[in-house]
Amino acid sequence: MKKLIFLLFSVWIFSAESTFSQSERAQWISSPEVAESAHTWLAFRKVVQLKKKPIKAIAKIAVDSKYWLFINGEMAVFEGGLKRGPNPTDTYYDEVDITKWLKAGENIIALKVWYFGKQGFSHNSSGKAGLFFDAKIDALTLYSDSNWDVEVLKAYATASKPFPNYRLPESSILYDARKELADWYSDSSVKMEKAIQLGEATTKPWNNLVLRPIPLFKDHGFKKYIGKRIIKLGNSVDTIICKLPYNAQITPLLKIDAPEAGMLLTVFTDNYLTYNGGDTYLKSEYITKKGVQEYESLGWLNGHQVYYVVPKGVKVLDLYYRETSYDTEFAGAFHSSDDFLNEFWKKARRTLYLNMRDTYMDCPDRERAQWTGDAVNQSAQAFYSLSPSSYQLSKKWLYEMVDWQKPNGALFSPVPAGNWNKELPDQCLATIGYYGLWNYYLYTGDIETLKHAYEPAKKYLNLWESDGKGLVKFRAGDWTWGDWGDEKDIQLIFHSFYYLALKGMQNSAEALGKISDVEQYSTQMETFKKAFNQKFWNGVSYRGLDYKGKTDDRVQALAVVAGIADKDKFSAILEVLKEEEHASPYMEKYVMEALFLMDEPDFALERQKKRFGKMVNNKYFTTLWEGWNFNDPKYGGGTINHSWSGGGLVVLSQYLCGVSPLTPGYKQFQIKPQFGTVKSASATVPSVIGNIETSFVNKKRKLKLHALVPASSSATIVLPNDYKKVIINGETVFEDGKYTTQNNQETESDLKFKVTEGKWDIKAIKK
């Protein structure tokens, strides 16, 4: 297992930085009819004769924007391609093993390409539709050129108004079955035009091709809805409402018998109809041909229910859907004696999973944008809930953040983006800081990404000017955001994230052996902390000198998690957190973590239940919301599927169950449960060294703790010092204030026991 994971990271590290190596004759190709119109669909086809079934066939495929690959009539790739781009100029390409679909004799290789042709908050349009294909089939090279067939698929058009909002590069799809080019991907006799050549791999506007750094999307196959009901709407149409098992990324399908051609069906989700987060989402339209027909709308949607608006006279034979997603597994787990915490963790994981595809997304409907502050929270959740393949999306996020850096050193998000370039200072600081870049390295051990991002991160941090008194001048950026909601002490929010950035950069510099930088950051942190406390601590809370609002709970929490606030301030800060509740669900993660760091687990969970109760207890939604209510304009529109809200998932696994790495890549980690009055809990953490498992049963005077430590790692079990006796695997290791073995160490507040790989059963008895 260890060797397999190391190989995965080795390949990943290499491939994420690789540019394209191609045959000299491969060309970008397109249709002579249209190459630049927005929302264009193109069909490409090549017939190749093979003397025998190949042993190995690897195809390199690039498009702007998406493709579906068919080989001999079978779907080989459902939605290939990534939204542009790895940086402001270049394009991603896929590498696909097509061996199993090829055969001796005639082979038909066909691709349906969707060219968005629009900018968006998640896509940087090249401005031209095209395909690049370069396959090595044993000794044969198959490449795209003017000998390929091509056709504009005129059945595809843009659906009727309202059009999707400007943040989305995708258009709503209208498919007119009367105009379809039937069987073009499986029958070589279907007539098509010859393609035109536009240039070699690195030609403008696609430029360098960069290997896709994440897996191809996972196709879960066709599924039946779990429930249907029909609403009669007058004499013209019926609406069939189909229920999904959970909020998912789906493409809707239908099988109908139409009495005539030209009848219009419309398909959308409840997220389009009602829970749209404040702006227009995507839908699908279909115009019938006569007779029995099937159709799948290839632009993915999401929601809890799918609506099919069907004209009278059309006989519905079947309605179903295809679920697709980022290719990762629900490898992490959490369960406790508290049903609320279990439901929160479950909804947080579902929300995270829903917001992963080409990039981390803030939401899968209104924007699909990789806001980098959201990604900080999301990547941490992935470390505790999903299999290691999910880490590749975190790597992609960090590479894109620094590779989109402006020449003057400024960072911005979301990226990739074609119609946004504004800096949000606190989110950018969070990205290069302790919870962003450093946290990624700590959990993965991926030193190459740390090396790649360090200097750009340093360049950004250097944009923040000293005020000459130990702090920094306020940097408003292009959007002085801070957080959704009210009572934002914005200067202190930014200063706190700046200190977290210093902390992360100091750790990163030390890992990379940059001694002078370590010393610089260490000195700056010491001076900054002293100045921050002298200027902003008033004896009962942290407050900006010019701030007039209610005391900001975010600032108090950030000061604790950053290490700015020492223990002598904890009791005062606790009183603030008991009174003030202004943080959005995004920032509430830091409040919850701060309370655990202050050794207040019971109040941390009490506040979590109070603040998240409405969304966790809601029986309709399987996901967490952007704000404290859905469709709330105070919270950006208030989507119902926003995974920045799931930060508490991390806290439950990391603090309540106590699992966190001590050294990069989990070579050493700790299990330090802070259970308070929680009776029992268990966690599975899918780390890069294998699954870590822990569980506890907490009684009034006795504790039972189980731990599974993976091979080639070691753990430190940390318990409170109010136990008089500790037994590990049947051996007494601590009794009456004294350790009975040499492999442990005494501290003021904790009992610590080092263990190596294997299973460990710990029993502890209180004084």
C-alpha cells in the first residue's frame, strides 16, 4: 500500500507540471463552417484499420471545452476535458487509455465536442472551437489532421430565456431531434465534411498543453429516480417531479413516444426553480421527432428533484438519470453518540463531494467558481472524509492559484476565470497561510507543490507593507470582503489572516531549508503578535480602534487559532463567543476550532448545534447552506449547497476524535481526543499512509480508546492528566503519577504515550 501511494504521488507530481510531447504531424482541427460561435457542438470522426487488437493504446486529447469519446459506438469517456486553464494562456489535455475499446479491423473513433465560447468564473475561453488528438496505438500513431471528418451538430442550440447568469460559461442546452445527425459516431457511411487544420499543439489560442492533474470524472451509470409525482398544469402540459436520493451532479434522461415532431419538453431541477442562490441557473430543452426516442442532456445539473415538463399527448416511457462526479471514494467516516453531529458530518461530506469537479466549487449552480477561501476549507475536509485521489484537486487548486499570479505579485480568485481578476486579500492570505498551502503539505507530504508555490506565495506576502510599528498597512485589495454577514471588524480579520500567512510561510520555509526566511518570519511574527495585542486587546476582547460595531466573534476566534491570543485571554474570549454570533457558516469553523483549542469542547458543540441546527435538521436538504438561511441575499444569494459550511467536519475528526499529523505525510501523528461529555465517537481518517482508525467510549470514571496505526508510521496517544492509571494492550504504562515504561514523556497538562504500527487498546481510570 505504501509503495502504491508513493508511486501515485510520484506520477502526479511529474504529470501536473508536464507539457505536451507530440508527434510532429498532429494538428488542432475544426469545422470549416464555424469555429468561433458560442455554444457550438461539433462531431469529429476518424476511421482506422488495425491488423490486430492493440496491446496498448494511449490517446492524448485536448479541446475547448468538453468532449465525449466514442469508440466503435461505445462511450469510452463521458465528459472529458477540463475548463481552461492551468494559467491565463494555456490549455489542459487528457491522457486516456483506449486499448479495451479497439479491435482488429475497422475502428471508428468519434468525439462530440462542446465549445462553451463564453467566459466565466470557472473557465477562460480560448475563443475558438477545436480538437487535438494524438494517439499511440502500439507502433501506429493516429493524429488529428484534415483527413478527419467533422460536422457541426445543428440539433444543438441555446435554450430559451432566462439565460444562465454571467458567472457560468455553460449555456442551457436545447436539442432539436428533428435536426439530429443520426449514428455519425458508429456508422462510417454517414456523410460529414473534412476538417480544417488550425495549427500544431502549441498554436494560439490554446498555447501549451498541460496534462490534466486530476482523474477523469466518475460515471456512476444510469439510475432510476427514487420517487415520482405528476402535477397537472392545464390542458397543455404535465410536470413530472422526480426525486433524487441526495443532491447530486446528474444528467437527465428521457424515453418518450411523441405523436408528432416539434413538441417541446423542458427539464430543470429544484435548484433552477427555487433554490438558485440568487441568480439564474441551467436548464435543458428538447424538441421531439415523431415516434419513440431517447435523449440525454449532456450538461450536468444538480438538485434534490428533477422536473420534466411534458406536453399533452407525449407518452412517457421512462425517466432516469446518470450520476457523475469527481473520482474519489467516501473513505473517511465519523460516528458518535450524538445524532446531530453524525448528521452534520454526513451532510458536510455530501456537500463537499457535490462541489468537486473541474475544480473545487463554491456552489454547483450559481457560479461553479473556485473561490480560494472556500477551497481552504474544502481541502481540509477532503483530508478527513475522502480517499487520497481527492488530494489531487487540492494540488490543482494551489498550482492554479500561483500560476495565475499577476505580474505585480497579486493573487486573485476565482481561477480559472475569464471575466474576473479581483484580489480578495483575506482569502489570498488564507491560501498561502497555515490553513492553506502549509496544511496541504502537512497532510500530503507533497514537497514538490510546496516548492512550486513557495516563491509566488512569498511574492504576494511581500506586497503587504509594514506600518513601521510591527503591524502592516491595511490592504483593501479589489474586493474588501472579509466574510458575509454583519459586524465585521475588517482590519482585524485581515491582520489575523496575515499572521496565519506568516505562520504558514515560516513552516514552509523551514521545510524547504530556507533558513534566512525562517529567521525573518520568526522575528516578524514575534513583533507582530506583540504589536497586535498592545494595539487591539482592550482587556475583554480584540477590537479595531476605528471599529464601531458589535464585537466581532470572528476576530476573537482567529486570534486563538493563529496563536496571537495566549491562554490568559481565553476566559474573556470565551465570554465574547457566548454572546456574539456574527460569523457566517464559513467563518464558524474557526470559532468551533478556537473553542476546542481553549479546551471548551462542550460549548463548541453546543454553539455548533445552535448555529447549524436549522440546516442540519432540515429533512429536505442533504447539503449545507451558504448562509444561515437559504436564498438569503445577505449571504451572496444563499445557495443550499455550499461546502465552505462544512468546516466543522474537520473539527469533529481532528479535535473531538483527535486525529492530526505531527509531521508531513502522517509519518508521525497524534490521537488526542477532546470528548467533553460526548459518550462515544469513532473516526476513520484516510491518510496517505493508509486508514487511521480511532474510537472511544467515555464513561464517568473510565475511558476505553481504540487506535489503528498504519504501517511505517507512529502515533502519540494524548490523554488528559486526570487519569490515575493507563493500560495499553494489557500492560500498565502509567499509574499513580508515574510512567512505567521508557517510551513516554510527562507534561504539565497531558499524558502522552508513543505507539508504533498496529492495533492498540487503551484503558484509563480516573483519579
